Amino acid sequence: MSTTAILESLQSAIIDGDEQKAPQFVQTALADKLDAQTILEKGLLAGMAVVGQRFRDGDYFLPEVLISAEAMKAAMTVLSPMLKAQNVKARATAVVGTVRGDLHDIGKNLVAIMLEGAGFEVIDLGVDVPPEKFAQACRDRKVDLVAMSALLTTTMPEMESAIRMLQRELPNPPPVIIGGAPVTQQYADRIGAAGYGRDAASGAEVARGLCAKAG
Amino acid sequence: MRLNTEWALEVGDSVLCRFDALPLDRDGVRRAIGLRPSTNNGARWEKAIDELEKPLRGLARGRALIRIEPVASLQSRRLTLAHGPVIEGAVGQFLAHSQLVALFIATIGSGVERLSRRWLRNGNVVRGLVADAIASELAESAAFLAQQAVRAWALSHQMDITPRYSPGYCGMSVRQQTVLFSELPARQIGVQLSASCLMTPVKSVSGIIGIAPASQVTPEDYPCGRCDHPNCMQRRVPFESRRGSCVDWSDCGVPPPPTHETEGD
Ligand code: B1M
């Protein structure tokens, strides 16, 4: 199999969400002495980029996108040790969390999975995350994006508190994207969030757009 | 569904109900995941639902606490129980005519939730999400069975019930859960309330059900049919504009409708 054919097969496995074949093609690519970064960029992330395009075009919906994300995760279990060994850095780092007072995590978990699928390294702070913890995570290392989730109208205002704290405490606060059942684009605009995701896949698209713009 | 008359509900007493077999609405699971007939790879999701339904129903621990109390007074936004506690919200709309109310907390425990989380963490997205959706539907079932137990009691007393009304829904702050938790020994079913008034295990539901003469109430009479909030995410009846609202949604907690300002100026 040629290098191009291996990478194309890997892309197809991701696009079709084939969680059996995706790691097998990563093995094949590694056996073929392809470097880990090429496999990641030209195989996995290229496949996920097609998935993102199909989602934007309305051909794929969340269930299809998530199946692809699962295939990506399966492929990453094989590729991750090689990326580490070859010292390949992620495209960007995102901190994710459900805001203070809110215990809902399924939406946030899906956002984390989709961000990984878009090439982000994800630091998951969990649920019930106070503003200080978001700020601390951004101080501890270089963070390119903060993603906040809330599922209740009563906990939504915590997003604004956290954004204010990041603006107050950090010299260069990273852009914040928000989402969750009661959250709207209007609300995001009002509290000064850089982006809003209607669902996990759109959240990852918005995140990718913001980080591409930044650099 | 057959009404369960097994539970010896009594006015003024908390009763613990155990639901051994919780029914599962598979269409509800499909809706929660966002499956459509045309979903590519839909078979993968269906397979996961098939595989997980039985074990997860086995793992779920359906429990509810129910307490029936007489009503002292019912105003549009304030319900006072005969022994003193007060519940605030759109009670006049949801619980109209109630002479008694049943307070309840229902849960399926934390087993399914934990499994779902573990699967998601390990990259098992399909199983994780299916398990979460099944758990949500089973929690709904536990609340429904609690409601059926109350209805069986009401019917046996020549009465019927109003719809279920939960803190956090339409016009009732989630903070009203503190009243329910002070009236029911939630620890008996392993449910706790956080400072922000959310329950753990997450797959739990709390609420109030009105009980009134059968000629005055039905369990399906949601006030949504009389409410004009155009972008309410809690709507159970389709929105038809300009019907003339008789429900005050100004403080219901749902974001207000967008103002039609011109953009870009
Ligand atoms: C950073 O960028 C981003 C971008 C996108 C982001 C993002 C971040 N974060 C999320 N997203 C987005 O991407 C994800 C999908 O791709 C989405 O994430 P979600 O987390 O929204 O979606 C999940 C994948 C699936 N969605 C869900 O799991 C929630 C769906 C709805 C129908 C819902 C369900 C299923 C349940 N609930 Co309840 N529940 C509702 C929900 C109404 C709705 N339409 O959303 C909501 C959230 N619940 C509500 C309430 C009130 C409650 N619920 C309760 C219980 C339950 C069930 C147990 C029956 C069940 C499971 C709950 C759970 N969290 O596991 C209670 C609380 C439970 C508790 N633990 O305390 C209770 C308090 C009711 C009660 N008194 O018992 C409402 C909150 C209203 C409010 N005031 O804010 C509610 C909006 C329902 C309603 N119609 O009003 C997007 O929002």
C-alpha cells in the first residue's frame, strides 16, 4: 500500500466512523515508517475535517460526528505513545469544565471528545468548577481556549463570573466558548464570550475557528 | 400501563417505593441521542441500545419517596401546606384545584451514570452516550411510576391528579427543591441536594403532583396550552403565537424572547 493510500484509508475509516479499522490503519502507517505527526495531521485530523465539513453542510448530524470521534479515539490509543515519543505537540490546548453549582457533565464530556477530535489537547476540570479554578488552569500552563458548559438557567450566570475573572486575573485571557441547553448566541454576546456552540460538534468547529484565527 | 396499587400511600406519611422493572421508552432514547431514520451508522447505535437495554435496566435501582399532604391554601404563585411549608412557583397554573399534593423524589441510583461516565472517559462514545440516554429515560420512568402510584391512590379516593410539576420547570425555581428535601427523608433512597439545589445521583427527579376531585383535573392538562412564551425550552404543547397568554412567564427563568433590534448599527 502506498503512503497516500494508507493515509486515505485512515481518513475514510475516520469519516465512516470505523473504530476497528482506524487503529489498524494507524498500525499499518507506523509499520510503514510514517512519522506520528503526519499520521495525525494527514490521516486523523484530515478525516475529522471532512466530518466537520459534512456537519456544516448538514449531511452529518451529531450521532454521525460522534461515531467518527469514537474511531478517532480508538486510533489515538495506538498513536498517542508515538506522538509523545516523537515529542509532537497538540495544535492547541483547551480547558473545559461545567461551571460552579452545575453537576451536569454529559454535554461537557461530548465537547471534550469533539475538541480532541479537532486536535486539541484537553484539560478537563470536571463539574462544579469555580471561576478561580478556570483562572488557575490558565496560569498553570499556556491555554489557547476555555470551554464552559452549563445546563441550568440558575447556573448560567456563573459563566459570566468566570469570564470576568479571567479578564481580571490574566494579562492575556484566552477566548472563551460557552454552550449548554439554556445558552444562546445572544447570551454569549451579552457576557462577552468569544463563541457559542449549539452542540458539541459546533462547539469544536467554533473552537477550531477561534484558534486558527489566533494563530 | 397498569396502575400500581401496591404502595400503601397515606396522608402525612413518607412512603418508599421500589420499582424493580422500570419500563424503557426506546423512542425517547433515540430522540435523546438525536437518531433519525436516515442516520448513517444508525445500526451501530441501535445495536448498542439493544445490547445495553437489559443490563442497564438490571443495574438501575428505581426508587421513589412519596408524601401526600393536605393543602391549606393555593394562590397563583404560592402553595401553603396544612402543616406549614410553603412552595412558590406557578402553582396556580399547574396545581389548580388541588386539595392535597403529593411531594416526591424518584431516582435510579448512580450505577448506570457511573458506567456511562467510565465508557465516555475511555473513548467508548457510543456506549457512553447510549447509557446516559437510557439512564435519563429510566429516571423519567421512575418519576412516572411515582406519579402512577399517586394516581392510583387518588382514583381510589374518587379523585384524580394534575400534571407533575418539578422545581426548575416553568415558573418554579430549582431552589424550591429545598422544601421537598425538608419534607422527604431523601437519604433513604440515597439522594442528596447540593448547595446549588441539584441532586446526586444526577439521574433523579423531584416534583409535586396535585390531587383534586376527578371532575376538575387530568394528568395531561399542562398550562403550556395557555402560555405564549415563544422560545420556551420546557414547552410540552406546540407554540401557536397570538393566542393570548394567560400564564405569566415573566419570571419563569427561561430566557426572554429576542428583541427585534436591527443588527449592525
Ligand atoms: C463550550 O462549548 C459548548 C458547546 C456546546 C455545549 C456545551 C459547551 N455544553 C453543552 N453543549 C451542547 O452540546 C451537547 C450536545 O452535543 C449538549 O449538551 P447537553 O448537556 O445539553 O445535552 C446532553 C448531551 C443531553 N441532554 C441532557 O442530558 C439534558 C436533556 C433534558 C431533557 C433533561 C434530562 C434528560 C433530564 N433531566 Co432535566 N433535563 C433537561 C434537558 C432539556 C434539554 N432539552 O436540554 C433540563 C436541563 N432539566 C431541567 C430540570 C429542571 C431538571 N432536570 C432534572 C432531571 C432530569 C433527568 C434525570 C430526568 C434527565 C437527566 C439529566 C442529566 N443531566 O443527566 C432535575 C435535576 C436533576 C438533578 N440531578 O438535580 C430537574 C431540576 C427537575 C427536577 N426538579 O427533578 C431543566 C432546566 C431548566 C432550568 N431552569 O434551567 C431542563 C432544561 C428541562 C426543561 N425542559 O426545562 C448541548 O447543550
